[in-house]
Amino acid sequence: FSFAKLWKLYAEFEVRQLSLDRARRIFGRAIAECSKERIFMDYADLEMRLGNIDRCRKIYEKFLEAHPHNPKAWNVFVDLEDSVGELERARQLCELAISQ
């Protein structure tokens, strides 16, 4: 059992209570407090389920700021852009990742 898991369970509880703003604040605090990969992934997953592509992008941008040398951070961001048909954005991200 990890701290990331506790944050996720807390945020998911708020989602079930239909308190999306509160769930977002919880994920934001979790990122500020421990910045674990899993938290970014869970938060982005929530926003994707809600159909908020722009929020997903912001989360992945923060993920890259916190973990610029983590290949998974780059991969999930590229996959997001690919899944929504933004091939040029995906290509630019790949080029940026390679240049780092």
C-alpha cells in the first residue's frame, strides 16, 4: 500500500460523491506533495474518463516537468495525442523527446 494509492482512493471517493472539483484538488495536492508517476497517471485517467482532453494535456505537461527523463511520461503524452487524432502534436512531442 503506497501513499499514491491512498491519494487515489481519496480522490475516487470524492468522484463517487460527485465532487469533481474536490477530487481535482486532491490530485493536485497529491502531485504537489509526492509527485509520483502513479498519481499523474491516475489523475489523467480520471480526466480522460470525463472527456477533458485539455486537462489531460496539462497533467501530462506537469508530469514531464516533474519527470523529464522518464520515458513513460513522454509515451503517455504521445499516446494521448495519437488517440485524439492530433498526429502533428504527437510528432512534435516525439521530436522534443528525442532532442532532450
